[in-house]
Amino acid sequence: MNMADEFSRERERLNELVLKHANRDIKRFYNLDSQVYREGALSERVKELMGLVASTVLRCDDCIAYHIIECKKAGVSEDEIIETLSIALVVGGSITIPHLRRAIELWEELNGPREI
């Protein structure tokens, strides 16, 4: 099983567990999180890229993986991913480099290695 599949399965399992025990506040937050990334004045692609920047700056590997996978589904190009991660690096500083490495590793897994 690859990293993306493993991550997606574990995320789904844990979300089911949380929702099994969730109160109204947790359910509302989950709903808000889902709705904010839907198509609106900004496209889903742009929102996923914004989520990737925020997740990288906040150094949340689970969130980074989620947004990388969603960017792939939304048809984001590698150049767009790299520019987005460049913004995250400038905003977040060198402490985000390990997260940037893992993001690019996952992106490469989803797309295959880039030819040099």
C-alpha cells in the first residue's frame, strides 16, 4: 500500500471513530471544514492550495498530506504545488523544510518521479 492510500484509509477510520463519539460542536466543526473548501468565489483548486500553505506553515503533516491528495484530485499541476510550497517556506521559514520534503515525496508518489 502506498503512502496516500494508507493515509486516506487511516484518516477515514479515525474520522468515523471521532464522529461516533462526537457532540454537536464537533459535528458542526467538521461540517464547516467540509463546506469552506467547496467551490465558491474561489475555486476548489485555489482553496486546496491555500490549505496546503496554511498546513505547511502550521507544520501539520496530516493536513499537508490531505491537501496534497486533494490538490492531485483537483488537477493541480506540479508547478503550482512547488510555487505554493515556496510561499509556505517563505512564510513559515526553514522549520517547514522537513514538512516540505514529505509533501514533495507524497506528490512524487502520486505523480511519479520527475524527469530531469
